[in-house]
Amino acid sequence: MKSLEIEVFQCRSDNYGVLVHDPETGLTATIDAPEEQPILDALARRGWRLSHILTTHHHTDHVEANLALKEKFDLEIIGPVNEAVAIPGLDNSVMEGDEFQFGNHTVCVIETPGHTAGHICYYFPDDKILFAADTLFALGCGRLFERPAADMWHSLQKLAALPDETAVYFGHEYTLSNARFAISIDPDNVRLQDRVQDIEEARAAGRFTIPTTIGLEKETNPFLRATDPAIRRNLLMETKSNEEVFAEIRKRKDNF
């Protein structure tokens, strides 16, 4: 089985567009559809034809181009069952534990409520690739709009349980802001210190910070580290539950 080919590009002001191509079958998916023209440009650059939209959640900056792209291509839109009524052009809805084939590649659906009530992520286990959208960012996680902190903490634990080498493609370029926040509550983390420097250099040079890996996030992302004794001491929350510590981290980031 040939490896998937992935094209990453910018959409809107800070969204990432991601195309996934199976070279054996010619199938091409866009992970969400934040903006039509950048997606069309990326397809033209690679000489690919769009066959799928894999929708993660209903926010406008992730579904805005669904219908326009569906008019241009004979494609299938797949999205979360718990947000089915809000996904434009949805053909098939999926839920926790569902699997489907993308060409010769298996796709597993992971429900990750928190940012929205029905958010899902797409995990390609044979390829060790996760498309996390607005659940897990490099050094961050999505804001809590529709579900409480405890739900997001549980969702993030599902993702943290994936193999450390899993490549994580996320929905927004928030990494520099996330890094500056992370070091403010985890200042003695040497791995994080090095990563912050790398990120500052990358962004100054205009380079993307995508993808990350599950292993790297477990070492440096404070939203996955509510159990860490140093972070708990820094927050004066040594006796609090993991969910309470996570909620405090999220609250502090909201006001950072």
C-alpha cells in the first residue's frame, strides 16, 4: 500500500487547509472546507480531483465551501452525526467507533466533544495520521463553546492514547500564541523551552508549524498535562482533580 500524500496550505486568516490523496486510487479528500479558492488552487497545483470532504464540526470557517465544492465535483461529504443538521451538503454521518475506507486506507472516527458538542476527528491507523481540527492544536486545544471542560479533557485523553508517533494535523495556526502561554505555566520544562525557540524561529521565517505528533504534545502541551506535578504546583492546584486543573488552564488561556 502506497503512503498517503498530504498538501497543507493556508485558508482564510489562520485556518489550515489540508488535502489527503491516495495515489493508488486517485481519491482526494479535503479535511473540512474553510475556503473555496485556496482548496481549488491546491488541487490544481497537485493535479488532483476532489472526491471527499471530511467534515469535523459545523463552524462556518470549516464548512463554508462545502456547497460550492460539491457543485464543482462529484464528491461525498462525511461529517459528525451529532451535528448532521448543521453540515451543509452532508451525505453520510458518522459517529464514535465507525470505520470506513478511503481508497485502501482505513479511517476511524473519534468523537471529541468540547469545542463543539459533536466534533469528530479522523484517524488513519495504518498511516498513523490524525486530523484533529479544533480539538487538539500544537501546544493548545480548542475553546470550549458547547461542552464543559470535563468533556474536552476526556476527548483529549482519547487522542493522547494514540501512538506517540502519530502525526497530528490541526485546524489553525495558533502555535506561537499557544507556545507563549504554555511556557508561562510550565516554565521549567526544558523540552518546551526548546520548542518555543523553534516555533519563534519558524514563524519569523513564515514556516508552518504543522504537523505535530502525539508524543511531542504529551511532552509539551499543557492541555494534555493537567496531571503534571510541576504545572499543578505552579497553578496552586496540587489537590484538585484533573478536570479542575484542565479547566483552569483553559480559563487562563482564554484570558492570556
